[in-house]
Amino acid sequence: MENPFLNAQKQIEKTALKLKLDKKTIDFLKKPMRELKFDVSIKMDNGDIKTFPGFRIQYNWARGPTKGGIRFHPKETIDTVRALSAWMTWKCAIADIPFGGAKGGIICNPKEMSQKELENLSREYIKQIAEFIGPNKDIPAPDVYTNSQTMAWMLDEYEKIVKHHAPGVITGKPLELGGSKGRTKATGFGVAINIREATKVMEIELRGAKIAIQGFGNVGVYTAKSLEKMGAKIIALSDSKGGIYNPNGISVEQAIEYKQKNGSLKGLKDTKEISNEELLELECDILVPAALENQITKENANKIKAKIIAEAANGPTTPEADEILHKNNVFVIPDILCNAGGVIVSYFEWVQNITGNYWEEEKIDEKLDEKLTKSFSQMVVTAEKENVDNRTAAYILAIKKVVDAMKLRGWV
Ligand code: GLU
């Protein structure tokens, strides 16, 4: 298995060359500013005490309080959290929101835990990091296998500790606790906006375009829904148990209903079973990896037939695969821009919490579209001007902003 943090560092080095950064600045950028590593011990339903390793990594706060989600995953490692916290830093910079980057994680299997155990885990996690987070310090959010309920428990625990309300400490909350309209769908909707822009560059008609989506969690579901609404045809979908395929199109609503009832997509009528690997190599116009990191590697990059890859997941493409895709003229929408819709609406949520002024969904969708479209066009212009791939262009824009802030603070 590739180490995502080494990949994240390679991406920084590649960009540093373009930006002609000095060694001291590069060394600063290549490591997190603060790492918290701790035990999260909880009582399980059977009365046993179990301990899970937990992390919160605050990568860089030159541009503002750090921001980023919390994952509950059995395969979590400190290096995945390090990589994800770096990617959050660049994501907030390219999205032009005033945050640094962070990420958190607990090594656990939430699918084998009860709601009560998950609540205990969420509360205990917050106890461990409470002094290091806050609306002006570090602001967590949902990520893989966490959701608005997880955020509600975490908010409640934090407020018990600080003894006052502080909705701006965490985003992705339920609406009733100060969440934002449009936040649940924001990441997937943002992926669809990016795809809409990419089809204009590639001169592909979005109406009727064939889409394959790997991953059917929050991001995969809302990407599929938004693209279907824009007239595209979803021909393949998958979850951790495998994929389904129908070249004539799959109804997203039916897929959601079926998965809710049966626990997986497998067996949906009028679809053929395919593996997650086969899905990536399907004949389609647009491929959306919306699951985990390291899916497109040097082993399969040459077999990809899609003209556009929209990285809804964080880190789905390795640096070696990137070079192959660039050579093959595949238009990659890099993760730090492609899935930035989530953190952009998290920012809107934080602004609403701080001002106490709440917005309608229409206004949020519009502002999100405006922000993403602007960043997308800056990336395309930079890629052309610097004669680099889209990811390097996005990194040039993002890392320059972080370095400028570091310089102004006198850090480098
Ligand atoms: N976890 C999401 C991401 O990777 C959202 C982070 C946030 O809203 O802070 O971008």
C-alpha cells in the first residue's frame, strides 16, 4: 500500500520547484505544525473497556484557524491523517476561505459498533482534543464514516467542557444545532459543478454524458444526484462491497432506496455486477473516484478510458498515475478543488454561527457555485500559462497563498 503522506510530500516538492521556494520553506511545508496522538478509551455495550488510537493533526495555520474532518476507519493511520491534513491546507487556500488545514481520525470499525458506543467514542475523542480546538483555533467536520449526528455529540461534549455555546467549533452539524442549509449535499454538488466546468473545457456535452462513480457514501450519492439533475447518465456505481453497471443508465433514487433496504448496491434490477477495479476502467466520459485514497495507480492508469476524472475522494490518484494520465490527455480535476464544496459550505456555516445570521439554501448554492467556478477558472489559466497539469496548477495557486501568509507572519 502506498503511503499517502509520502505522496503528499512529493506533490509539495514538485510545486516548490515551480515556485522556486527555498529549502527552509519547503521543509516547513512538508510537515505538520502540531500532531496530537492519544488513546480513546470507552465502555463497550458488553461492559468491556476498549481503547482506540486517535489523532488530530493541525497541519498549517498561517491563513487562519485549522479546518478539516474526522474519520472513523479501521485502516486509518497517522500518515493518512497527516496527508489529509496537508490536503486540507491546500484545499482551503485554493477555495479562498480563511482557514488552515487539519484532519482527525480514530482507528475503529464503526460498522461493528452500536450507536451508544459511537456516541461514547465521539465524546471521549473531543475530551482529548478540547483544549486545542475552538471557533478560532481548529474546527472539525464530518468525513469518512462520520456524519451530522457525530458532530452533534461532539459539539455537545465541547460545550459541556467550555461551559458556553460555541456552534462555530464544528461544522456539518444538524440544522437544529446551527448547521447550514445545503451542507449535506455540498461536497457532491460541488463535484458536479466542477464537472460541469470541465465538460466546457473538454467540449463534452454534459447532457447524456456517461458517468461512473466509485463510492456511494455521502459524496458519491450527492454527486450522482446532482449530475443526474444536470442531465448526465449514471452508468455505474459502487460501494465497499462491489459495483453495478448498466450502459443505459441507473436511476439514482432507485439505487439509494435499494442500498437502504439491502445494505449494498449488489443485485439492483437491470444492472450487471462489476468489481470496484472494473468500474475504474469502464468505457465512460467521466470517472468519479468518491471512495478512499490510492485507487488510480501506475498499475491501472493506462487502462482508464474516461476523458475527465473528478476526484471526489481525497488522494485517489498517486503521483506516478498522475503523470500517466497527463500524458494520455485525461483532464483531472484534483481533489483539493474537486471536493472543496464541503469545506466551502462549512465556512458558510461557521460565518452563520459567528454572525447569528442564517441564509437560505438558494443563496448558499449560488455562493458555492460562484466560488468553485472562480477557482476552477484560475486553475485552468495557471495550467495553461505554466504548461503544467491541473493538480500542479492548483498546488501552485494554493501553496503560494500559504507561503505568502507565512512570510508576512515572519515564519520563513
Ligand atoms: N471532510 C471534508 C473534506 O475533506 C470537509 C472538511 C470540512 O468541512 O471541514 O474536505
